Amino acid sequence: MAIESLSTRIVELPLPRPVGTAIHQMTSVGCVLVTLRTSDGIAGEGFAFTLNGDRIKAFDEMVSGMAHFVVGRDAVDVGAVNAAMWRDINPTGHKGVTIAALAAIDTALWDIVGKQASLPLAKLFGGVRDTVPTYASSGLWLSQSIDELVEESARFVTQGFRGMKIRIGSKDPADDVARVAAVRDSVGPDVELYVDANQGLGPKQAIRLAAGLEQFGLVWFEEPVVTHDLAGTARVRDAISIDVAAGETEYTSFGMFDLLRSGAVDVLMPDLQRVGGFSEFRRAADVAWVHNTPVSSHFFTEYSLSLAGSLTNCVSVEHIDWFGPLFNEEVELRDGELVIPTRPGTGFTFRP
């Protein structure tokens, strides 16, 4: 079953409203949709994205530049294709756009493998669960007022979520405490709350802020400081009682290993694009397993379900609805958890 073609398409998905974090201002996401087609008519799909569509053409060029590693190969030789791409990008580097392109192709290859076997990838990888905990992450932005936070958090509860994430990182830490307090009052004591500083604080700032937030029973404090400051993140983790989560901005299983070795995280959060696709995400989860550390996926809700359904140490999948318009199928929320798809491959297909 040879791969006959690799094609790409650039699309831009506008967000329902402009949103902001401590370091981002976002109005849309730009995506490169990757489709591999085999000689017997199977289509494998994956995608890469950038915030606001910035530099999306560079991602498209990188994917297209790797087509010769894929076209003509047997679609089930995922390991061989992955290794060939990995060797080739060595001069360019194993971070950034090169890994994003590799990840999109790797995801599309595994989609073909699942479809050929008529199995969902969660089962093909070795199923462990039918549903996985989740939390609402498409709202509660730093750019919103307290009144807006209260209204949106109540709506998330009505939709069936049992957890949600609040962005923090205000200039005045008292404002962050007030924002989290308002959401806690809105949703009550039984809904799980997560906070995310999006790398917007220094270690001492984060430690002081955590002292004011501990009263709210938070699940974790995400990316308290800039991603490359592993020592600073470890300082925060050692000083606070809230679990620290990080990893979305790091690359490949080697970056995950560095995070774990530095003692910087309680929860590892690989991003499917930055970690390098399904193949490398699973390696990263194995590294976390050896370090007795749970993993929780970042973004890529639809595709991450295949991983969550097959990784024993996966504790949750982030629910972000930005990419829903790409697909014919929708994620299913049941009793506060996401249902692992039973459709072949990733279980999601692009909607033309």
C-alpha cells in the first residue's frame, strides 16, 4: 500500500472573539492541512497550526519539502519514514517548524495505519480506557473582565464540564486572586479549577501569587515562568503546594526528558505538534512513566484522544474548540469526560 501523494491546504479559522493571555493576543489560528493518499484510496490526515496564521506559509513549505520521504513508501512503514525525516532535519534543528512538519506527517501516517486495520488508533496503540477526564480551555482568558469570567464559567458547567482553566498573569497579583475567587464562587467547590500563567511571571512572582491562590484548591499551576528557565520552574515547584504543569512549549521526547530530569513538573504537558506527532508523544509518555509523572495533552483535542485512550499515565485532555470546524465529526462530552472515538484511525476527517 504505497503512498501516492502528499497535498497541503492552508486555512484560517477565526476565533469567536479576540482573546489574550499574559504573552499572547489572538484573533485566529492558521492551519496547514496535510493529506496523504495511498494507492488503494485511503486518506491519512494531520495538521499543523500557528497563532493568528503567523508564518503559516513557512510551515506549508516545510511539510511540502518532506514529501519525498513519504511518497512511494509503504504507508505502514511509519518508523522508517519518521527516522528518515529525523535524520534529514538535523542541520536545521529538532525544534520549531521542522518538528511541526514532521508531526503533521507522522499523524497522517498513523491515521492511514488505523484506517487500513479498521481500528481506532487508541485500540491499535493498546486501549486502556473509553473516556478521559477533560477541562474547558476555550475561555476564561486574561483579556476578559470578572463579570465575563463568571458568566462563561457558569456556561461551561451548564455544558457539562467538571473542570476549567483560568488564564492569569495580571500586572497586579491581587487581580489574579480576585479573578480566580470569582470563578470559584461561580462554579462551587466541586468543579476542578486550573490556572495558566502562560510563562508570564518570574519565579518569585509565581511563588508569591501561588500563596494567594492555594485557598482555591487548584489542580495545577501551568507554565508559571518562561519555558527555558527549568531551574526557575523547579524553584516554583519546590516552593508551592499546587502542582506545576508544563511542557507544551518544549520539543520532542528529549525536551520532555530535560523537564523531568530538572524536577520542574508534577504534570507533563506535551503538545502533539511540538513533541513530534503520535510516535514521539508516545515516547515522551514512556519517559514520564519512568519518572512516575502523569501526562496531560495540550491542544489538539481531537487527535489527542487516540493517545489518551492508550496511555496508562494520561490523566486528562485539554478541551479547546478552536479546531472543531476542520472536522466532519465532533468530540463527545459525557458525564464530564471526553469519549474516545471508535472510528478507524484518528476518528476525525477533514470537512472540505
